[in-house]
Amino acid sequence: MFKKIALIAAVTLSLAACKTIPVRDYDHQIASSANKPLTKKDVEKAIISACQQRGWMCKATSEGTIAGLLDVRKHQVKIDIVYDEKSYSLKYKDSMNMKYDGDSIHKKYGQWMNNLSRSIDNQLFY
């Protein structure tokens, strides 16, 4: 009986650990600074610095767009970061081993996007 309960508990925990969330873009308005307005180059530097701090590989691919790649163990996420001096947006591009089905993705994706957004904001204003 104990083995059966332990097995049910293990299966339940493993299913809970693999939940998915809806895929979405992470859009952010950049609040204006009282000191001086930010330039597009300032925003680009902040994004690249935040990516590096969080373990992302990033590369400017065109004017106002940076490609981001995160490899975590056997998982991989690719995003485009589109930006100007007033806003930036983290946009899903591709992934591997993230349970992506066209509408939803592994819950870690949301955590990684939120962490990256916070780091970008910190670079912009601190």
C-alpha cells in the first residue's frame, strides 16, 4: 500500500513540475529618466549587458533587434528582442525541449523572460 501511495505522489509531483504556460511577448515601456533621455544605443547596451548577466548569448541582427539564445542543460530558447529608445519587447522565436505546442510552453520560459526583463530594467535605470 505504501509503495502505491509513493508512486502516486511521485507521478503527481512530476506532472506538477512540468506545467506549461501560454506563450506571449513581454512588452515593456521605458520610463523616461529625469537626468537625460535614453538613446537607442543606451537601450541596446543595457539589453546586451542584462543578457550577459543572465547567461544569454546575444547578437545584434539588425537595427533595433537583438537575437537572444539561452541554453540551460538540455533546454534551449531563442528570442528576438526588439527595441527603440522608448520600449523593448521579448518575442518568442524558437525552442528545444520546452514542451512548445504553438500555444503553450514550459513554465520556466516565463521565469526566464521575467528575470531577463528585470535585469534589462535594472541596467537601464541603475
